[in-house]
Amino acid sequence: MQIKEELKNSFTSYWSFMTLRTACQLNLFDAVKSENYSVNELNKKLKTDLKSLTTLINALIELKTLKIIDNKLRLSSKGELLTNDNPDSLKQACILWGEEHLDAWKNLSYTIKTGTPSFEKVYGTSFFNYLASDKNKLYNYHKAMAEYAVDDYKNITDVFNFSEFSSITDVGGGLGILIKYIYNTYPDKIFNLVELPEVIALIEDDKKVNLYSTDFFKSIPIQSDLIILSRVLHDWNDEKAKIILENCLQSLSENGKILIIEILQEDINANLLSLNMLTICESFERTSIEYRNLIEKVGLTITKKVKLNNLQTILTLEKQ
């Protein structure tokens, strides 16, 4: 009977997520944070249907993101994480997973049958081309990725020594969370961020990092002692990942190194994440053996493996 209940619960697990996502879309948590509204007052503020909003609020209380004290709504610590100005906010991530990714997952069977991304079937183009064509979608995606990066990379200078490198380049580094963490510990180094022009346009240039607009499938326009590829290769199949690695190798100084930061499938059961990558961009989470086989094809070898956090591992690559 317990097994049946577990299955039943899994069928409707998205109810909780969509409740949180809807509240984020309505900016409900931000409104409650800004002022101590009653339910009726919040209804007027958000211009919603009172009965429907009351049901939503009761569900949010059940999910422990809201509470009511003296007939006024308050945020819990979990609810605080779904507001815009919280430094640990996950609001954009919450919104992101319920949009195009959800549409692709609804068509997972297409990917399983054909081996091609269901995203492309639904939207008629590749995922990253889709993002590039819509500035708002692109910003929301990178903002959501930055919310994860704040946690993923905060300890990077504790587990890896960057002191031997005079120039460090983050290739495909999004909004620059990772490279700025390293800058904060080693401000005397030269730091570069390589991204597509449309992503560079989203970054507030604070002069700490040199920004380079390019397509990493064509070239990396800067020589560096250290090149970082963090959560980049898992977005691409082996053929395209090989091109990225070859271009990074061309941009590496004589005794330079490359860091790959990824989830390793043998360390973490990332099979659901691999399904997501297949549906979105025809890629997957690799094992360390699969990474070794990939990088050896371009003349690199793994010389060090260090755990970054509970999910990601840092692989150090050097020329063979």
C-alpha cells in the first residue's frame, strides 16, 4: 500500500511546484515582503479573484512559504528565497522550470523514440538559438543559472589553488558569478569572461573582468594560463563538446591548464538530469571515463580530480 501511495504522490508532485511558480509570477512573495497585507488587501494589490487567491495562499501556507500572524501575511524563511532582492533568491529558477522545459518534458517520448530534442520539435529551433532570439527569455535563463551559481561556486577558492595562474578565462561563464568569486580572492590576476554578444550585453561591466564577445564554436579570442569550462560541456553532444575543447586548447598558454566543472555520473545519480539534457539540447551528464575519452581525442589528459561541492567535481586538464 505504501508503494501505491508513493506512486500516487509522484503523479501530482508538480502541483506543489506550480503553486510556488504561480506565486512567483504574481510577485506575491515580493508584495508580502514589502508590506504586511491581509488576504483582502493583497487581493486588491494583485488584482486577483479573492476566492482563488485565498485557496492559493492556503496552499502556500501548507508548503511552508507563508504564514498568517494577527490576520496579516508573513513570509517564512523559505518564502524569503522566492523574492527578487534576496541575495540567495531562487525566484527566476522557479519560474524557469515551468516554461519551455516543461513543454519539452511533456514530449519526452519523442526524444526517447528519435534521440533528438523534443524542445526542437515543440519550438522549431535549438534551445540556445531560441534564447538568443528573445532578450527577455535570455535574461531570465541566465538570471536563473546565476541563482544556482551563487551556491555552486562560493567555495571554489577553498578547494582549488589559483595562485599559479596570471590570467584566468571563464568560457561560457554566463553572467560571471564564478569568475567574480575567484577575483574576490585573487584581485591581482587578469580575468576574462567569454560569452556570446547577446549575453555580454546583459552583464553590468564593473571593470573587474575583461568581457569578450564570441562564439566558442569559432574561436576563443584571448590567450590564458587557465581556461574554465563550468557546466558548459554537459550542454553539448560529444561532437560539439570536442570543438569547444579544441578551441580552448588553441587559446591555452604553453603550460596552461583547463578546468572542467561538471557533475560526474558515477558520483551522483543524475539520470533525471540527463533526461532533461536530452529533451532540451541532445546532451547528457557524463562519467569521468566518458570525459577522459572525450578530452584525449583533442590531446588533453586529466591530471587532477577534486570535489567542488555535493554535486560538481573539478577536473584539471593538461596537454598530453
